[in-house]
Amino acid sequence: MSTERQKAAARQNLETARADQAARQEGRDVPRRSHGMTTSEEDQLPDDAFAFPKERKEPLVDAAHVRNAVARFDQVEGVSDAERDRAWQRIQSAARRLHVEIHEGDWRELFRGGGAH
């Protein structure tokens, strides 16, 4: 459930995004506010670039995304424990490849607190 503060922040983000989009359509050069991937870039990723490939959730393309996947792991809904096991293995593999330190040995530890450091 979202708090009123989260809802207000989401509304503000939408207003800002719409204003930026309108400015770009008018031909103005509006710099990106985020250094993350665009939806278009994410759509071009292969399924195996995600922790949860069937749902295309939590891309694992760089260290920041791996840390984010760990931090948001408990927020992914509609997946079985078996799918979480496979996603955790993909996250651990990406973490090793990208030199991200994860202190938890099992994803179940994330539900008791913690995350990537």
C-alpha cells in the first residue's frame, strides 16, 4: 500500500515527466533526469538479462541494477518460491560478474532485513 507521501511524489514525477515529454516534442533539448535505462532500452533486453525473465522484472545489466534487484526482491509479486530460487541464482551470478557484494546467502534472508552492500 502506498502512503499519501508516496502518492504525492508519484503525481509530481508524472507531472515532471509529462512536461519534459511535451518539451521534447516541441524540439527542445531536455536532459534526462535519470541515468537508468529507458523503457525502450529495457524492452530491447533479452529475457535472460532479468532476474525474473518470465515477468521481465529486475534487469541485471550493471552493478546498480543488481543492487536494486536485491533491494526490491521482496516486492516482486506473483512468483513462486522456485522462481525466487532461480532469480536469486541469477542475481548472485550477476553480482559475482559485476563485483557486487551481497551478504545474504539466501533470498529468504532479505525478508528479515538486509540487502546488498
